[in-house]
Amino acid sequence: MLLFVRSECRGCCSQQFADDLALVFTEACSNAVIHAYPGDSHGWIEVEARVTDGLLTMEVVDNGVGLGAEACSSGRGMGFNLMRGLANLEVTSRDRGGTKVRLTLPCL
């Protein structure tokens, strides 16, 4: 992910941006692995990233049990608060099952 960002941002991203990106990326993917597939269930996780007009948008999508937007404010853990503190965060349930987490950060 970081190599993609450095390439797309033409090497202008700060170390702080790289650190923030690593945290939100890891948290979003970890949430999908831990919460989308309880027990022995299986599925997939897809990550898409793009840089447009100085903003990095990353989407982490799974086809697991689903996690609605209300769960982000449940206070069950620090993950959503951490991501919300570093990026613009949108969490939606997918019509076909699963969850989509969209994170937007300015490339600084």
C-alpha cells in the first residue's frame, strides 16, 4: 500500500502521512479479518486505493457477516475511533452482504 501511495503521490508524502496510512490500513483490514468471518467462516477482503486531487481514498470491502454504520459508534473498541481520528471514515453495509470501509486522507 505504501509503495502505491508513494508512487501516486510522486514521493511527496511525509513520514507522518505514511505512519497514519499504515495505522488506518492495518486497522481496517484487521477489523475485516476479525469481525467479518466469525468462527470457521471464510470469505474475501478486497482493498482498492486511488489518489485524486491530493486525496488518498482507500476502500476495504469484505463479504462477511456485515457491520452496519451503527457499530462504529458502539464503543466496543478503539479501532473506529483511531481511524476516525486520522481519516474521514465511512462505514456501510453492502446489499450483497459484508461491509465497506472507506477512508480518505489528504496526501501530505
